[in-house]
Amino acid sequence: MSEDLFQGYKGEALDLLKKYHVRVWGHAVINTTRGKFEGTVLPRSENDDDKHIVLKIITGYNVGVDVSTVQDMKEAGYKKANYAIPEKEFPYTENLPHVKLFGTGGTIASRLDYRTGAVIPAFSPGELYGAVPELADICNLDTEKVFAVFSENMGPKQYMSLAKAIGKEIENGIDGIVIGHGTDTLHHTGAALTFMCQNLPVPVILVGSQRSSDRPSSDAALNLMHAMKAAAESDIAEVQVCMFGPTSDEYGLLHKGTRVRKMHSSYRSTFRTIGDTPLAMISRTKITPIKKIYNKRRSDKNVVIKPYFEDKVTMLYYYPGMSADILDSMVDLGYKGIIIIGTGLGHVNKELYPAIERAQKKGVHMFMTLQTIWGYVQMFVYDTGRDMMAKGIIPLGNMLPEVAFIKLGWVLGQTNDHEEVKAMMLEPINDEITEREPYNGYLVYQGGVPEVEEFIKKVHK
Amino acid sequence: MKKAFDPIRNYQETIKKAGYVPRKEASQEDYDRIGFMSGLEVHQQLLTKRKLFCHCPAGVYNSDDDYDAEILRHMRPTLSELGEYDGTALMEFKTRKNITYRLNNDSACTYDVDDTPPFIINKEALEIALEISMLSKLNIVGEVHITRKQYLDGSIPAGFQRTAILGVEGVVPISNKDIRLIQLSIEEDSCREISDIGHERVYKTDRLGMPLIETVTYPDCVNPDEVKETCDYIRFLNRSTDKVRTGMGAARQDVNVSCKGGSRVEIKGVAHTKWIPELTHNEAFRQWSLLLIRDELNKQFKSKDEWKMDYTRLEYDAFSINHPPIKLAKANGDHLYVVKLPGFNGILSHFTQPGKCFADEIADRLKVIACIEKPNMVHTEMAKPVITGADLEIISSIMITDQEKDALVIFWAPKDDVKTALETIEERCQMAFDGVPEETRKSFEDGSTIFERVLPGADRMYPDTDSAPIPLSNEYIDTLGNQLPIDVSERFKQLRDWKIPADTYQYILRKNLVPVIEDIIESLDYTPQYIGTFIGQTLKYVEGHFKQAIDFNYSQLTSMFRFIQEEKLEKEIAKWMLSHLYEHPNMDFQSILETIKFKRSTEEAIMKNVPLLIEKYKKEGRKQCKTAEKDWIAGQLRKQAIGNMNMKTLANNIEALNK
């Protein structure tokens, strides 16, 4: 395929560039009715209009030239930019633990993509070492790009291939595994890998960044350092999510893959353990356990990999006035399992009852989780709850809705027997349902209250 | 016996060698000889209700310790769009700063600390900036692209400033020539620094994100006065819209200076245009001196690669040095190092700026890059030597030194900072072989500067992937073009035509008062010369000596003159009323007249007093001459006459009556 000389340009702008023989990366001198503009023609984002040409002017800024104002232009030079993180070979240090980093995409290591104007993943040990040389003091690193997708494009197929890759690495005697991942669905993957990789002898750490690494204030570098340290040194052999504790560059938190949730669209400290405390705090110098009981690191290789998933699983987020046809449609479309996300203690309105009965008759497995995120499903308190249980809906305790969805897919990938499904759903693999909620498992502070304000002023957010 | 090296004499000789003259004595020939060249980056805050990319109010300021929360960040260099690291970024990374931001809920939100993506650009700000771009005769872009400009000093929590070019290639006229403009950008203002000690830097975020424009000129100025004149012109132009902020810090400039063979050095944050001439003058000569140092070093060494410094750690106990900073360093547990700089004898005490020498260039960088607070070093060419006699001999025995050629620096630093300190000293000395390092410098009122950062380049720019480009249609630009104020160059011409004294132009244009003058002369019966002079002199005096009431505004001057005209008062009364109006704008004019004890009278009634006063003077007057007598009588009647009759008529009448 010949090289695209006019990356991203279309319509009028493309015609104009072709007419004057000016290419992307060419140095253009453009005369317009608004005066002269001079600079390097940059690729154009494909979602932008066809009415402008983008120039990088000598001072480094980008400007757009309106094609309708162009009188003439010429190409007075050509220099293609070479965007590459300086690659340096990742040094080997005797006696440091061996860590494997799986790349899946996301903002942990990214570079600019002109086509969409967004940042796309870039990743190799050399690139990572070039960007975060501190990693070499923590471990010996090997990397493998399992696939490159944005977080929202991660799905069951990816969970299964990751699980198999983890199994293989443990077989090879690795000391810890880090998975670079976009943050949007980090907690889905955390749950999936917990179910698919059981009896882990080493830590499996999921890490991402809320600010892409092309920003000087990115959390990527520190998150990576924390994750590598956790994988290399931590005694906690579980699937964990490692992200910022506060928004400040101070420490990270290690969250259980089954109890963690992304709670803010853009904050660095977006991940929170729900209904419990995190496993540990982690800084560049130390790991401070918070939970006393956890699965300890072992020297054996006895991991059990269970890479199963049934795609015909869905979620139903209930809202007041919801009509029954939604649930009917799901059943008609052949969904085998439905996680209902109910109000309060786990409720939906009575108008759904016939549809629920119909679903039950068709053998659809239905489970109840909560919109409140915090707390336990309790369906005995009100009649409606008891009614629903009678119609086959099984309460899932304090299992998070996303975790329940992942678990149901994983369970149905193994069996369709209702009793077996029910038993597997209710038997926690790693605290996706906990027996008790500690007093500090629910903390949502209310801004403005004097004691909270005092706390915020004293302690870095 | 060999003569001891005399650093003071060396300093004076190098001043002569550089041909340095104080600015007051400098002529254009002096500037031509050293190839003085200078341009400006003029920053101006825009008067908007909200910040540029979030919905926080603009212009709410908090005191240093008035904050609700703090957050901490570290900055890491990242690649530019073209795949390069920026020099400044790498330097800042070396400093390993803990940067703390203080947030006040009244002035900052989560966008300010980069925890929320940007909202759509403030349209009010964009329009003001476009108007100013048009006034600056710039070529307006077809589409605005928000760019991220890296700032690793921490002055912006994101590590970058969102900024965008609105126009390129403009021009502003000064009295003798045109100064070309490179570009005008709209950008977010930065944090205000609270402190910067060692590795801890603290900022507050109240000013952060406020809309700002930056007008950048070509280096077309060939002497310090032209730089100031250009800067004034740009500031007047910005003010002429009446849509920009005024007061402390609302307008600030960076001044770029170089000399022939020198480099672009940016003097940052010059708060007053009156400081510009001295600063640019000194900087040009600093560069000229650094070039002399370069020649000196290149005479001694074939290339800078041949030059190597040597260093070793010293034990405090081996010396009897009584220098208090060294004793303090010892008490703090700092490590002490001696560094030999071969061939630098006579260089460390070489003149660079009035009162400063090359050694200061090293000490400044040790403070900024290695974060070692000053005083951070001593050396062998200090005006008041610290290392002497026996101590010098001990050091010489540890570090073999050719006293006629080499120089020694002794510095102290916390253990962790030693590596950076040594690199910093070596780097600065190697740079001396090339002449003038490109850097930004911090200015002081006395006209001196110190190193602030490595000069950033185009490599710190990166497209903002969080914002879409904003098209500027021809129709939109035309609409904005129809509401532009009159050109500042036109304003200058108006003032000249009106025959207003030239020394009042600065004040009138800085405060954008020509429209006020126009308003008065268009609706009332006064000459522009009188009103202009009144505003340029009397109003300026009142502003400098009285406290302005919050609800005073310049349009009240028109009301005052209307009152004077309608009441058929003589215009001299204005001068007496103004300070009261300025302090109490809600007082009605009749009451102001009472306050100044004005009594209505007629010319006839006043003149009736003259014969009596003549009599009186004849009896009591000290100096019996016509002029003295006339002045005395005028003085006696002045108070009654103000507002009631013209002062010149008064004088003429007295003269006529006293013939």
C-alpha cells in the first residue's frame, strides 16, 4: 500500500492540498485573504471538518487555515516527524525479582494518534524504561503486548486470553505479573481474572492511569512504579488493582479485584474498594498492609486457570416505571443470565412480575444487586422482595453489580444447571460477597461539614 | 615573588574590557557596537467573569494561608508532538521538586488541578482576545487549535498550559518605526508562587486558569528605550478595548534580549515598563561579557571537550574555616566539596552585571537546579576571600592546583543533591566555552537578573487531545471587526492635534481616557486641550494622592463638567471639586461646592475689593513693586474668584486697575 500523503484530509481541504502539491509534513507557505501563514502541514483528525488545513507554525503552536480563504500555497520543504519514546534496553539486575508486564492498551503508555486526535497505546520494555527509568531499580522486566484495545473494548475474549497468558507465565516461574490496562473497565477485568485465575502463587496487578503519560502531571509513571513494586515484592498473591490513593502523588492503594470500582470519571484517585478496606497501601519505598487476611505468596506453581465465559449474560438497570417489555426482549433475544440492579435493598416494581415469571419459566438465571453500590441486598424486609425471590430472583449479598455480571458469565460458561449456578454464584471465590461490612467500609464524606473540611485541609486529597 | 591575584582589580579591568557604560551614559553607538537586539512577550489578563476553561470566577484572590485543601504533585518530562524532549523539562525534572498546591473553594475547582477535563473555551475571553488581535493587525487564523505548552516548574498543576494562537504576523507602530509581531495567543494564567525552598515549592491556585493573552514581537528593538516604548504601545492597545484587567499583576511582560554573537535570553515577569530599559541594557552587556569569557577560555583550551573539572569531598575537621555558612552547613550535615576549574583563574571574578561576576552564574544555578539555598559556595576569587593561608594550602595539597591558572569552588549540599550540584557546575562551565546559555532570568528592580530556567523551545508544545478545534468564520471575524475601538496610533495623533502636553500621554493612554475626553468635549463647551490637560495632570495628581471610592468611574467627570457649565461656573472650580468627587462620587455637586466653601459671587463684586487691597499693600507690602503687588492682590482674591471668574481675567483686571 502506498503511503498516505494526506493523512486525515478529505473533501475541500484534500482537493486543495492536491491542487497545490502540498503533503502532510510538508512545509507550506499559504497566502490567504487573512494574510500569510507558514508552517508544517499536520495530519488532520478524521472527525474534524474538511474546511481547514492544520499547520504547526515555527513557534510550535498549531493553527488551522480556512480553505475558503486560501489564494495560493506552495510546499517549501518536507520533514516527517518521528514520534518515538526514546528506547533504551531495559537493564538486567542480578537478584531483582522478575516481573512480566502484559500490555492491553489504555493510557498507561500512550502516544498521539492524528487519525482520531486521541492518544493511542505505545508500549515496549525499552519505551517504558525510556519514560520511567526508575522501574529498573524495582525489578527485571519483560513485556508482552497481548492485544492493544481501549479499556471499553476489553471483553470476555480478552479476559480468557489474559488468564491463559498468566497461567503460562506462572508455569515459567515468574515472580509477579503486571497488566497495563485502560481504567474504564479495570474493575471488570479485575473480577474476571480473580475468577479465572484461582489459587495464585504470585501477585497479579492491574494498573492504568487516569492522565495519559503524554502529560507531565500524569499518574502513569508512579502507578507503574507502585504496580511493579507490588508484583515484585508484595506478599499478597491475589488479583489486585493498583491505582492512586489520594489525587496527590503520594501513595497508591492495592484493591481486591472483586471489590474495587471506578468511582469518578476523571479523578486520579478514582478507584475505591467498596464495602471493605483496600488490601494495602503502597509507596515507592514500602508496602503497608491494611487487611490482615489475604492469600499469601507461595513458591509453587499450582495456579488453576479457568478460562470460561458465556456471552449471553446481561444487566438490567431498573428505573421507576420500567415496563416489562424490556425484560421480555432480553429473554426473547436468548439471554441466559440477567443481573438485575434494583433500587434500595433490591427492588423492582410489580409491573415486571409477569415478565420475571416468564423469564423464570424459560430457565433464565436472575440475580439481584444494588444501585446503592454500598450495602447488602435484603429481600425479606418488604413484600416485593419476598415476591421476587418466589419468582426465582436470587439476592447476591453485597456483590457489586459489575462483578456479579462477570461472575455470572464465568459461571454460565461452565454450567447451565440452575442449582449449580446458584451455588457457584453464592460461594465467594475471593470476597465478592463478604460476611460482614466493617464500619470503615462505607466512607463517602460530605463536603462542607466542618469536621470534613478540617480533615481535607490537613490531609492531602 | 609572584604577585597575588587581585579579584577586585580583575573585576574592574573586565568592566573596562567589556566597554560597559551605565545606561544614562550609553549612546546608540554603544548599543550598535554590541549589537543590542530585543523583543517582547506582553501578557495581559482579560476582564471576564469566569476562568478560561472552567466555570470558576476570575479575579477572586486569596491570601497565602487562606486555603481549603492541599494536593501534591511531581512533574515528569514528556515528548513533544514531534517526538522531542524539551530542555527546560529535563532541567526541572532534575530538581526533584515536591510541588504543593493550595486550593480555595472560592477560586479553584477540580479542573484547576487537572482532575477534571476542560470545559469549552470561554467565549467572552475568546472575543476580547480576537478584538485585540485585530487591533494588532494580525492575520487571524481560520481555526483555533488548543495546544498544551509544558511547564514543569509546577506553575500549572497539569504540567502544561492550554494555549492557542489567534493571529500571526502583525505590527505595532512606535514613534520612529514599525515593530513586527510574531503572534498573539490566548492562554490560561498560572499559579502564584508562595515559596520555593530546597525541594519544596508551594503555589496557590487562585489566579490559575484566568484568561490571559500574550503578544509576541520580533526582536526589532535596537535600544532599551525602544523596548519600553513598544511595550507601552502594546499595553495601551490592550487597554483601549476597556475589556482587560488592570492593577497589580494584570499586565506583565517577558523581555527577550541578545547581543551580537549572544543568545536569546528571556527576562521573565517584568512588572513595570519603567524597569525595562535598565534590565535590557544590563542583559546585553552581560552577554557581551560572557562572550569575552568564551574567547578567554577558548584561547586556553582547544575545545570544551578537552576541559575537565576535578572534585573531591572535604572533611570539615581538616580546616579552620570560620565562614559562618560553612559552619552552618557542617551543623546541617551537608557534604562539603572542592571543585577545581582548570583555566578559570580570572574568570570567576569576571564582570557580568553591575555588582555581579561569573561565579554568581554558578551559584544561581546551584540554587535553582540543585535546590541548594544560597549562600551555597565560596571560591578563590571573592572580593573578601574566605579560603586563605593555611586552609588554601591544605586544599591545594588535596587538590593539586595551578594557582595562576585554576580556580577553586567549594560548595556544600545535602548528600542527595551533590550529584546534581556537580553536574550543574560542570555544565555551566562547559557552557562558558560556547558563550551565552539560552535561559530565562528573573528580574529585580535594580536592573539585575538571576538564572531562573533553561529557555524552553518549540519542543514543549503538544496538541490538546481534550479539546476540538474552533473554526472562526469570516462572518464572525467581520462582526467582531465592526466593534473595534480606535487605533492607539490614532489616539497619539489626537492628543498631539489637541496640543495636550506630551508628558501626559502615558497616563491618558494607560488609563484609556481619550474616550472620556471625547465624551466631555462632544457634549459640552470645553476645548480638548483644556480637558486633556486637566485629565492628564489634575486627575493623575488626584489619583496619586487620594483614595478612590469603589463606585467612582471616569464618566462622572462628564457630569461634573456639565454641572459646572450649567451652573455657569468658571472651569477652574473643577480642580477643587475633583478630589471630593473622587473620594465621594455619590455626593451631589452642590454639596461638593459647600464642602470646598464656595460662595457664589460676580466679577463685579470681586473687583470691587481691588482698590482697598491696593491701599493695604501700599501700607503693608514688603516689596514695593508692581508685579509683587499684583500677585499679592490676586492671591487675596483667588479664593473668592475660583469658580466665579476666570483667573486670567482677574489678573488682567487687577493690572488694569493698578496702572
